Amino acid sequence: MPHIPLDEKLPGITGILNFRTDTALPIRELTQTLLRGPSTLTEGERELIATVVSHGNECKFCTAAHTAAADILLGEKETAEKVKHDPDHAPVSPKMKTLLAIARAVQVSGKNVTIQMVDNAKAAGATDLEIHDTVLIAALFSLYNRLVDGFASVTPAEPAFYERLAVILKDKGYLPSENRYAGLKG
Amino acid sequence: MAHIQLLNDQLPGIVGLLDYRKETGQPLSALAEILLRGESTLTSGEREMIASYVSYKNDCHFCHSSHGAAAAAHLNKDANFIDDIKLGFVKTQVSPKLRTLLNIAAHVQQGGKKVTEADIAAARSEGATDREIHDTVLIAAAFCMYNRYVDGLGTWAPPNNEAYMPMGEKLAKQGYMSF
């Protein structure tokens, strides 16, 4: 049972963000800009960054949700699976490999990002803005993962739930909207 | 030097990053403003103590010192207060309720799963409300984000406590939207 009373119809992060919509708003705005705003990284690539950080934090809800979002945006399931379990052989660009390495370091601690990791990313063609956004996405999911698990929110077991949530994340993004979660019910 | 070329590399810590990308800086500042200075049954001094304590545990010198200085400004303490945060507030009077909330925050810093039923029960027995527990977890989680952002991009930070006192005064009096 969650540590504070949350809407039973809204599992994982969704009920937590609804507990206080005024504090949730800047978090949602930040997420929308980072994951859906104009960028030289695709939406799918940015969802992969969210996925590896959530996986590193062993946050089941966020890992399943962002894996499903990456899958639907990339149109296949292999990439998200491999970046979590076999990153050396993941079918992503050399640049993405270096950015995902930075994200994994940030998940543990900001101090774990080395000059070598940054140099590798730049050598693979990453821009300063891409490195900035990678670090901030990884930091943001260090926040989300702690909210989801810190409140012991409900983690649905059925994969179909995350596929429904991924459709919402793809079609509506991260900002608040009317009847946002109408499509969550199975 | 930071890992990326900032627009103004004279600006320390998160200040240079907020300036680098305004689209992300605006919501980051707005979140700090509502969490640390918005309406709450916890004082701003108490909330800045939680922020600084988590930042110290993440070994983020800039955030530990700047939010320690903000707490000092709210609580009329001198620069030595920033060192007392490292010791877990041995010289500072801390209410039993705030002690239980600092304990929750320390567990959030380690990982969300480290927060136990017993941690929450201890806070409730000292009178903490759902909203206070929510805000404590969110402040702690938010600083796990800010700390990683500041150190993950290799920003610079003034070494001495005294250097942070004017910044703490500004954060306490004018808030987070003035940066």
C-alpha cells in the first residue's frame, strides 16, 4: 500500500503527480521540454535515456513505462531490451552509446561522470546541448524513480497497462491535459 | 571548468546551467520556489535544511553550501551552520518531527526503496501530515536531481562557507525566480 493516500485508479507516478498538481506542473513542463521538445536526439533516443536510468535504479514502474514508450516510438522492442541488458550490442548509434554511458554514471552520482566519458561523447559527435540534456534527463529520472518507490506506489503487473500508458505518453506527451488518463483502463 | 561550454562560465554551480538553457531553467527554478518557499506547514528554514542535508549526502558541495546558507538566512544562523549540517545537526535545535523527516529524506537519497513503513510511522507519530511527508520525499528526490545536474556537468563551486552567505540571503529573501 502506498505510504500516503493516492488515487487507486492512478498507479505508479500518475497518482503521485495528482496528489499535488501545483508541484507536479514544473516537473511535467521540464519533462515535456526534455523528452518532447525540439532536439537533435529523437524522442525514442530520449526515452532510452529515461529507460536505462530507471533500470539502474531498479524502478520497475518507470522502467516498464519508458521501455514501452521507447518501443512504440522506435517501432521495435529490441533496442530498449538491449540497452538495459546488453548495452555493448544495442543497435544504437556510437554517439548514443556514449550518451547512455554518461546517463548510467549520472544514475549513480553526478561525480561519476568523467572527463573521459564526455570526451568520448564529443568525439562521437555529441553536441554540448545533447550532453547537457542527457545529464538532465538522467537527473530527472533519478527524481522520478525516487518518487515512485519512495511512496511505495502501486506497480501494475500486466504488460498491457504499460502499452496503454505508452500510447498516452506518445500522443499527449507529459503536460497535464483533460481526461489525460482515460485510456489507462483496460 | 564545466564539461560543456556555458554562456557565462563565471556563474557557479546550477546558476550557470539555468542560464545556459532557459527552457529547462524556468521549470527547475519554479520547482525550487514552490517546494522551498511556497505555502507549507513546514518553515522555509526547515525545508532548506532538508535540501542541504540531502545535497551533503550526495557530496554536492555547491548545493549543500548554498541551501545551507539559505537555511542559515531563514534561521538567523552564521556560516558555521553549514558545517553543522554535515554533522547531522548536533549543534542545531531540531524538532522531533523534523528529525523524522530528515531520516526519510536521507533514505530517499539512498534510493526510493530505502524508505520503510517504520520511517513513515515514526514521522506520523511525531505529527507529520501526508502533505509534509509528500513534500519531504519530493524535496529529497528533487535534490537528487539538482545535485546530479550540478556535478554531472562538472560545474565549479566556491570552496568556503562565507562565500555562500550572500547567495543564501538572496535565496531566502528574493527566492528562486530571481536567477
